[in-house]
Amino acid sequence: MSSEVEVIRKPSEMEERCEQARRSGRKVVLVPTMGYLHEGHLSLCRIGRKLGDVLVMSIFVNPTQFGVNEDLDRYPRDLTGDLEKASSCGVDCAFVPGVRDMYPPRYQTFVEVEELARPLCGAKRPTHFRGVATVVTKLFNIIRPHAAVFGEKDYQQLQVIRRLTEDMNLGVEIVAGPTVREPDGVAMSSRNAYLTEVQRGQATCLNRGLRRAAELFGQGERAADALLSAVRQIVEAESEARVDYIELRHPETLEELTEAGDQALLALAVFFGDTRLIDNTVLGR
Ligand code: AMP
């Protein structure tokens, strides 16, 4: 299929394109991504398509959200494939800036969300959410979308962005899309491409752990210890899995819970070799 997606690389051009759309009364919707698209990203596009008139996808592997020893250099990329997939789910325009376009020489301004960015992935990746909040602020300022769609797969990121948008009066409606999974339950992720066949088989332990916790919760278990140790047991049974964190948190404040309330976020991160996978579920939802 030939791509009909308009590709824009310069922030100034993107600003102009969106300004024109808004002036003619059209609603602009943004789906931010780092590319190497899969069904999870495309599901957000389908949600976005219904929310407005001009659907913009950004494809930018944002260096400021990677730590020094992380996978920035090997992060998978496939722009040609991405544009075909984007076209097939109604994306009108792809914003694909270069690193220098977003962070020119002498760049020195960053946005930080405090409490929400500290636990979970923030504790393990201390500069990650600062990079995310900064790039999302820049994308919102360039594109000025009416709405933007983010995945619940990155649950903490979604909460950080909701807070950022409200605190900074960015005036963008934040819409969440549910986690899309492979048939065996593994959450889709561009990083799944790094896994060996054995690791990919074992990666089902994240979702199996979450499902077991949901089952216990359904039977009335509320103690964090019991819920978390059940998940840990399932993950640690896999020879290549190394737990980074498994935690029970308040779904909105992300404060640690010793007892689940009516709802509780169970989030985990697990390494397979150098590859770090995350997943989560909101118990009681
Ligand atoms: P990324 O390209 O990994 O930065 O992800 C871009 C957007 O897609 C983020 O809002 C993610 O939360 C979302 N996303 C990634 N994986 C999934 C998935 N499996 N299901 C739903 N959304 C996802």
C-alpha cells in the first residue's frame, strides 16, 4: 500500500500546518510515539481518529527520556513500515523531527513533574519522566492538539502527562487507550523485538502474574504482601526473568499501598537480559 501520510520534519512547518487546520475549524488530535509501530500504537490511532478531524502522529525517539546506559542507540526503527501502518489507520500527518530540530545546540529547558514521577519506573530511571514531560510539552506547543491519546501500558507516564497538562494549563484533552496484548497475553511493545525466542516465551509471566493477582483480588485478598508475593512467585519461576519492581500503588496518586482499596494499581518491571519489560493492571476496575 502506498503511503498517503504527509510527512513533516520541521517544527515550524508542523506549527503552520496545525494552525491552518485549527483556523479552518478542524480539531487536531495527536498520538505521540517513538515509532516501530505495532497494534498497540495503531489502536490509539483508531481512538484518535474518532476524536477529531486531523490526526497527527509524532514519531520521535526522544533522547532525553533515555538514561546513559539505556537502549537509545539500538532502539528499533522502521519509518517506511511505520508510515504504511499509520496510513492504514487514518493518520493524516506524521511529525518526524530530527534530534537537532527538537534539541538544537544550547538547548537547556526541561519540565519536571515531581511526586508522580518519583516511584516505580521513576525510581529506576531517574531522568526518564523529565524527558517525557519535556518532549510532550514541546509536542503540545508545536501541534497544539485538541486531544492527545496515550496508552495505559505506560500507566505512570499517563498519570504524569495528565498532571503535567493540568498543572501547566496546556489545554489538551488527555485520552487513554487500553493495553493491547499478543494472543499469549504479552503486552505489545517495540522492545519485544529484543527478546530471544526463549525470553519471548517466558515473557508471558508478567501478564500471568497480573492475572493471578486479579484472581486473588476477586476472591477478596487485599493485602499487598499476599498479592505481590503471588506475582513474584510466577515471575521468578522463569529462568531468564529478573524482577526490577513489583508494586501495589494507589491508581491516581501512585502512593504505596499495604492494603488494596476498591481499586489498586499493580505494576511491574522485569528484565530479560538487558531488555526491560513493564506491565500493569488496575485491580477492581
Ligand atoms: P512508545 O512508542 O513506546 O513511546 O509508545 C507510544 C504510545 O503507545 C504510548 O502512549 C504508549 O503507552 C502506547 N503503547 C505502547 N504499547 C502499547 C500497547 N501494547 N497497548 C496500548 N498502547 C500502547
